Amino acid sequence: MRILLVEDEPSAAKMLAKGLREQSYAVDVAEDGEAALYQISVYDYDLVILDVMLPRKDGFEVCQELRAAGSSIPVLMLTARDVVDDRIAGLDSGADDYLTKPFDFGELLARVRALLRRGEALRSEMLVVADLEIDTRSKRVRRAGHNIQLTVKEYGLLEYFARNVDRVLGRAEIAEHVWDENFDIFSNLIEVYVQRLRRKIDDGHELKLFQTRRGEGYVLTCENED
Ligand code: CA
């Protein structure tokens, strides 16, 4: 899942981005409100973490413009002070949730997970596809009761597939949601990662959950191929 982090304070941005990447999210950083709106217009983010106090356009303005333009992207707003007015303004401007600085990183992760789950039928932190179980909290993956060790990137890729079960995902879409803006679309990295992941998930199992749709992409599904 790909996140846009909008934070003008370099050390805070760096620390948050690093922490989020360690949790398998693809993260881009925008340093002011106008840059944020531009990035959101170009890339298909799954979530925006938006600081309120920003140069050029503040977080409230950014959020209002997004909602006015019809965007329903989940927004987690970071308010600088524990001021009730800020929270109300944040929610009024169309933010889905807010967190007051300073906050616990674990709390931020919990809010992020909750917002990414929004709208999904399964309101659980577990994603289940046949006998494959993905715990989005601990990032643990099991198939038929056995633990599967994945790298951070492999996990990020698997979670994206599992959140889009039965849907064929093309490489452009995968790149957009699992990698950040530095991804080279002409590389074969996606193919390499998908092959590695499907070996770890499917080898030794009769039911192959990953399938290739020639010319279209890949799909994670428990339906048999026709
Ligand atoms: Ca700020």
C-alpha cells in the first residue's frame, strides 16, 4: 500500500517515512501543501498522512481541496497542538481521522491500518485467502498453518494482492501501489518479486493462489483457472 506523507519538517518526515517503510508501506514525501496536491493528482495513493502546519497551503486547505475535487482518499491529519479547534477543523475539512503530535508511532500505525481497512467487507486485521492467512498487524503470513518468511517488500506485495483478491493486477498498478516514486517502470523488478513471492506462497501446495493472466498481469485467487 502506498502512502503520501506530507510533512515539512525534514527530520520528522525522514523518521516517519523510515518507520512506515519498515512496515512494508511504499512512501513518498511532500514538503508543502501544493506539492501534496500535485503528487496526489499524479499518483494513485492509498492513504495520505497530512500535517496541519505546512507552507504554501496548510493541511486544512489541502484536505478541503481534495474533497471539493471529489477525492475520497483516506486522510489522517496530524495536528500540531492538542487544541480542540484543530481537531474539529480537521474533521470539518474532510479528514477521516486525526492524531495529535507528539504521538506514539504504534498509534499512528494502528490508525493507518484502520483507514486502509475502511470500506472493506472484512473489518478484521486478518486477510484470508483459502488457507493463506495474513496478519496485517504483526505482518505474519501463514499457509496451511505454516509460517512463511517474507522480506518487507514481498510482504507489501502480498498484502496488496490480498486486498485486491480475485482482481487481475497489471504491472503499472502494482508499481503504483507497492513501490514509491523512485521505481523504474522499465525494470523487471515486479516480475522478479512476484515470481519469488508465488514460490514462497504456492510451492508444495496443490491449490495455486497466484495465477498469471498473459498480457494482463497477475491475480491472487482461490478460484481454479478455466
Ligand atoms: Ca509542519
